[in-house]
Amino acid sequence: MLREYRSIQEVAGPLMLIKNVVDVAYDELGEVELPNGEIRRCKVLEVNGNNVLVQLFESSAGINLADSKVRFLGHGIELAVSSDMLGRVFDGMGRPKDGGPEILAEERRNINGTPMNPASRNYPDEFIQTGISTIDGLNTLVRGQKLPIFSGSGLPHAQLAAQIARQAKVLKADAQFAVVFAAIGITFEEADFFISDFRRTGAIDRTVLFVNLASDPAVERISTPRMALTAAEYLAFEKNMHVLVILTDITNYAEALREISAARKEVPGRRGYPGNLYTDLASMYERAGRTLDSEGSITMIPILSMPEDDKTHPIPDLTGYITEGQIILSRELYRKSILPPVDVLPSLSRLKDKGIGAGKTREDHSGTMNQLFAAYAHGKEAKELMTILGEAALSDVDKLYAKFADEFELRYVNQGYEENRSIEETLDLGWQLLSILPESELKRIKPELIEKYLPKKED
């Protein structure tokens, strides 16, 4: 029998203080029962002696302090996990949102899992094909990696996220691949876009979708990514699946942390975010990876929109420290209608060298990747020089580099959201673009590979 308390002391916004409470732990779930029998849920935020501070999931409006009672359930927020989750849509608290039945749980798991033990980690070294040339060819995603996408307000990161979720796969023929997609603090319109897109393309069959709307409580926003990671851990390490976790938008998650921190009157850190933002983000990101004792893995793509496109903002700044690189979207490319507008030069995948080469992608991958980077950088410099001094100031080779930069953006970066390129198509396209340049300029590729792969120019 659960102990009930009628000692609610005060309510301030979403927070409620209860006195004379015993045997209650941090993060424990509770229920507030109103005189009319209505139940509202809450979560323990702070325990100070016999005083407990809880956060309400629903509104505090209409709660009569004298006549309402509180009981604590003895456990934190849990998710019912099962293989039947695939193909289903849930809200931010793990309740079915698609009109389907409740999941028949194989087990119930606390969503506050622990980061992976570094000693048990296996090194990420297996290529994941997303079908997007700028990622596969130049900033390769590796199984078990954490590779965030840095976007900006109004940029099409939702379409890019949906495209990756649809197209991503491990090239092993026998690999079981699943996607866990968490939409955090999004609008109803965005939620409808993701759900209808996955259903239209059939990607829903291998996807578990968690949708938290902007109108939902902030405390639910904090639970949503942890729900997704708990589902991913079950599929990866109990069912031996390769799981890709996509979290969008981490900025909304951090804003919810800031809102709760302000309500608790905590001393703010940078830009008003709580001082433990780094630790909080790390506790999520570090749940991704591969382990030595399991075939399964969790690969993570967190997506965040940088306020004012500022890379030094605390959210992208701290995310960059914890993860292994970043894919950056460019407003300039977006204005040119180049989609997806991935800014290749500042983007980086720190593990790209581990997942490419003979037996993984193709023997020419490393050389062409380095040559494309160098040629594009040279071409952009040549175009800037042309803008300032005019085309007459460029040498014939510089004019070819400028032409290469334009063609690279139009043909390699620009592919739209429906085209799914294999790694062979991406590499072959790279060679076609490199054939614009004189062969003597291809200094980063071995001569035997140039002989084998470079398209022969017609006389």
C-alpha cells in the first residue's frame, strides 16, 4: 500500500513543495490526487531532509493544497520495451500515439540509463551508408559514432533527418538495422511531416518514433530523448540490432532544462543555462556506441539549431566537445537552393578514416576524399579572388578550380531529399568532378588509382 501525504506546502508554477515525506528518492514518480478524483503526475526534483520538491507534468491550475493528496510510486519513469515497438509512434512519455494498443512489455526499464563504460567499448570502424554524398563521401558516419548536425533557424534539418532515417543502412547483407527517432519540442506540423513521411516511404516499419510537441510540458521534453535511448539500448544489446538514434532538436531539450532550472531558482551558467548542461548532455550522448560483448550498436545523430547561427553558443559548443565531429548546414548554400545545404569545409567526422577503404567502402575513398576537400577549398578561394580582382586576374588552372567549385556544389552537394546514392555512385561522381582538373593537380591520390578510376578524356 502506497503512503499518501496531505502536506502540500506551496505551489509555484510547475513546482510543488511537500513536507514530512519519508523514503522518497530523486527522480521518483508521484501522483497528485485532486478532491474530484483527477490524477496529475509529478517527478521528484529535490529531496531536502523531509521536504520534497516535485515538478508537475500537467498544469498546477485548480490544485487545492488542503484537500489534495500525494503518493510516490517507488520508481522513476519507466518504458515498456519489446520488439513490437518497431513501426509504432509514441509520445514523449512512451504512451502509444498512433491509436494502436499498449505494448506488451517484455520488460520495463528505467529511462535514466547509465553512460557506456569506456572499458567495455568496442572501437567504431564500420561504414554506415546514408545515401547522402556529403556525408558518405566526405564526412563518413561510422557504426557506434556520435555525429551531430549543426543547423540554424529556418534551415531544412527536418527534411535531412527524415532522409537519413529513410536511407541509412549497414552494408552487411545479414545486418538487422533499426531507427529510433525522437522529435523533441516540435510543432504539430513538423510531427505530422515526420510521421507521414515515414509511412509514405515504408521506413516506419523499422522505426520507433517518439514525438514530443512544443505544447507538451517541459519535464516531458527532458524525458523524450531518454525514452528513445532506452528503446535503442534494448534493440541494440538485447536484440543485437544496429540502431541509429536521431534526436531533433537538442536546442529545445536544453531550453527545457533552462526553464526548469530557472523555476528552481538555481544559479545560472552561460546564457542562463544550468551549470550542469555539459554533464547532462554527456549523460545522453555517451549512451551511444558499440560494446565488446554485443553484436548490436547505437549510432547517434543529434540535431540542434544554433541560436543566431552561432557555433560558440553553449549548446553546439558543449556538444562539439562530447561528440566525434559535426555536420554543419550553410545558410548561403540554402539561399542558392542547394539541398541538403551541407557546408563541407567546416564539417568534420573524426572517425571517417576508420570506416573507409578496401573491404569497407572502396580503395580510392581516402584519396578522393582528401583531393575533393583540397580542390573545393582552392576553388572557393579562386572565386573570392575573381569577385575582387575580376576573372582576368586568375590563371587558367585557377579558372578550372573555380569551375570545379561550382560543379561540386551543383552536382555533388546538391542531390535533393529523395535521391539515395550508393557509396559507389558517390565515389564515381567525385572522380567525374576531379576530371575537370588537370591530372597533374591530383597530388593527393596514388597514381595507380588515378589510372584505374579517373574517366579518360576524349580527344
